[in-house]
Amino acid sequence: MRTAYSVETVRAAERQLMARLPEGALMQRAAAGLAAACAELLGRVYGSRVVLLVGSGDNGGDALYAGARLVRRGAGVTAVVLAPGRTHPGGLAALRRAGGSVVAPDSAEPVIERADLVVDGIVGIGGKGGLRPGAEALADVVGASRAAVVAVDLPSGVEADTGEVRGAAVRADLTVTFGTYKPGLLIDPAREYAGSVRLVDIGLELPPDAELEALQHRDVARLLPAPSAESDKYRRGVVGIAAGSARYPGAAVLAVSGALRGGAGAVRYVGPAGEAVIARFPETLVSDLGPAKAGRVQAWVVGPGAGNEAATVAEVLALDVPVLLDADGLRLAERDTVRGRTAPTLMTPHAGEAAALLGVPREEVERARLASVRELAAVYRATVLLKGSTTLVADSGGGAVRVNATGTGWLATAGSGDVLSGLAGSLLAAGLSAPDAGSVAAYLHGLAGRFAAQGAPVGAHDVAEELPSAWRDVYR
């Protein structure tokens, strides 16, 4: 599992480590990792042209020491110093001793235009509010050049703790980060500025409770329930789907599809799209008696394509089983009813729906995704899965927010969220907690979207080919 920590936590860990190390040793560790990553990206270091954009912070020092290492391997390295008099003195001296050169920002443009690689060491992890005008002008020149761009710790101009981008920022091809991931490297919009991310271990001792967690294959394999020899449909989990309408029968079909592909032992459907569901999935148990009388159900999904069926949403929320609220269900659910539930509730809004629930413009949610998902979880006392290019899952009890980056823009299509709802509902019915169900579903859904974009089969069972063999059979 990848974990990300706040700037305050990282700095406290750095202080503790520096107290035990010789002066400058920690920066040398970072610089060594940065230089190695730059060399790998260049492929051939000897004869290459490297430009360092150097601010006044420690990441400017990291860039200078790394530049000195590249000079000793035969690269021509030029440092553009943005803060004369406040540049890291040891790093600047090391670069000059090695044979590197230094220029002022007003002489940087022709140097950058000829560069093979630009190293962004303008602003460190404490930066706020985007680049200042002088740095912004340099970032524009870099963006127009053919050079590859490597960011030191995180791209200058993005905010480390929040993933927000409040102004101009550097767009990197590779970000080399030290000690741990920072939240801004995993959350959009900042994540798209980071490019690929490489973590360099510098020996930090970090607390067990992180700000963010990102599941990987091994974590998903551990969480996903697998049937045993004694399993029956109830042990595997029966999920109820209250979705669809005369206008949107396809939403019901897609939600049922996601639940069946997610390994549900059985799916009970309640709603006006029963004929469409049975025609596609004859194994579905269709009822016209309403959610409370539909039969044994271990979790409910309510809302996709449901129109204005507020009574159905209220009936589902009154049941003492986990409930997933999506689409129209989010709009129709009474806040106090959701807050008063004792069984788990998982809400799955996209940015527009989250904005409506919070009473803010959509742009605010998209700009501050981490703050928005946390606020929504607290307001509704529910687990919230905020859809997007990086899906975030926050629990009302606080703790680490889960972030998933397996998604692709090809998932931005009508009906995709309905499939996700059914998939997550099947995992709730199988006994996963709401945060785990949301996180695993987002991970699998994202991978399925990637397969679809490549022209491969789309079902969640196909995703298993990318995952450990121990649980591939769940999707056969």
C-alpha cells in the first residue's frame, strides 16, 4: 500500500533523522536519488545538457547537489538561480567546484531551449498559491521547450497537503519525491502535474497513521472475499438493487451487471425495469413488493436512474443493512435520515453531485477534492466515495483517506457509475466495510476501464487477469 503524509509530519520526521546524522547527510541522500533518476531518464548522461531551476529552499539544494553529480558524469549543467543571496550555499559551491555554471533568470531562455533535461527545484513542499511571476515566466519557457522535466519532491506551484493548484505550476514528466509520498502527488488536479512519481527512501521513520492510502494489487487481493467450498449464495452475499425507471431502465441493467460481475451470490431487483433486467440477466431475483419485502438482502444499492422515487430511497434507508446511495438516491435522501442510520452508508457522488450536497460550486469541489470528500463524510456521517480521475474514499470516523488512480478518462461515459455502484454493493453484501468496499470497487472499476480502452473485455472478471492468481477464480 502506498501511503502519503502531511508536510508537518514529514518535516518532523526529517528533524528527528537529521539530529542523528552528520550535517548535510540527509540532503546528500536525496541528491543521490535525484541524480540517479535524472541519469536514467536521460539514458546517456555524457554530453547531455541539464538546466537546474533553483529556488531558495532545500529542494533547490537537492537540485544543486544532484547537478554536481551529473557534471562529474559528463553532463553540462547550468543552474538558473531565482533567489541570489538565498540560494543553498553548500549546493551552489558543490556545483561550481564540479564545473557547473550559473546564470540569472533573464539569461535562462536560450539555455532552457537547448536543454535535454530541466530539474525543477523552485519551490519546496511548503509552497502555497502557485508560482510567483518570475518563476511562472520560466515555467512557460520550460513548457514550450523539448526538454524532459524532473520535479524535486513535487512540482513547484502545487500544494503538497491538498493537491490543489491555485495558480501557475510546473508540469513534470517525472517527480522524484523523498521519504514518502505527499498527498498532492496522488490527488488531482496536482497529480496530473507530477507525471510519473518515483519514491526515494531516505530513512524517515513515519507514524502508522497516514493522511492518504492508495491500495495496490496485494491489498486488493487481501480484501476481496473469495468463496470457500461451503459457500452458498447467502454466504457470498445477496445484494438488493433499487434502481432504474421507465425513462432510465438501462441504469438498472448496468447496476445489476456490476453486482453480478462483482461476485454477488445473488441479486434481488426492485423497480420498474424488471423486464429489461430479466431479459439480460435471467438469474436476477425480481420482486414487485418493494425493498422491505423483497426477501433476504445483505446490502442495498439505491438511486441509479431512479428518477423521483423518494419513497423507495427512504424505505431502503430505513433497513438495517449497509446501503449504497448513488445518483438520484443522493439527491432524494434526507440528510438527517442518513446521519441517523446505524448500519453503514456508502455515498458515491461525482463532483457535481458532491457540490450540490455541500451547497458549493462544482469548481470548488474539483479544486479541493480532499477537503470536499472529508467535509461530505463528516456532514452525512457516512463513507463517501468521490468519483473522478483520482477517486477518493473518506470515512466519517476520520483516518486516512483512500485514493485510487487506476481510473482512465475512458470511464467518463454514461452508465459507468451505475456499474461501479453494483460492484461496490456486491462487496458490501459480502461483508466488506464501506471504506474497503468503495476502495476495492474503485480499483477494479478503474482497471476494467483501462481494459475497455484497449479493446479488451470489460467485465470485472477480466480484471482478475491483472491480479494475483489466488483470487482470479472469483471472477470466472
